[in-house]
Amino acid sequence: MILRVSGSGVVGMAHLDGSGTEECAINFVQRVQELSLGYVDGRIELQLIGGYSDPRNYAESLFYSIMRKFLIWRRKLSGFRIFCQKVIHTGV
């Protein structure tokens, strides 16, 4: 996931694997906001990039879990983009 604050230009990038996802997401957003203190207020933009296809649909389930967490916080986010390219990320 990529989080950007347009006013400060601060960008954070994280890879979530399902372990402590909610806590990580909360800390990630807070840290990016902390780094933006003192700059002109800007939009908070989130981009989620989906994973691969697996037989147990673990990656898909994780992607939707992360997406739901951020949809709950969407009032705090100005931009929310979702890119899920399972076919491209899957190798045989």
C-alpha cells in the first residue's frame, strides 16, 4: 500500500502479509501524518495494490481485509485508489 499526503509530499509504502494488519495500518497512517506536521494541509491519498492468485484465495482475502479497514477510515482519506492485478502478479 502507498499513502501520500499531497501538502507535504510525504509518501509511505508498506507491504502487509496478514500479521498484525490492523495495527500496522493504523501506525502507518499515524506515522505518515506525523511526518507531515508543519506543512500545508493536503489530501491524504491511499493506493492499494493487490496480490497474486493462490489456491486457497489467501491473498485475495487479505487484500479485501485491508481494503475494508481503510474504507472504514475513508472520511480521513481524500483519495482512495485500488489496483488489484492478480493475474499479472501470479506466475506459473
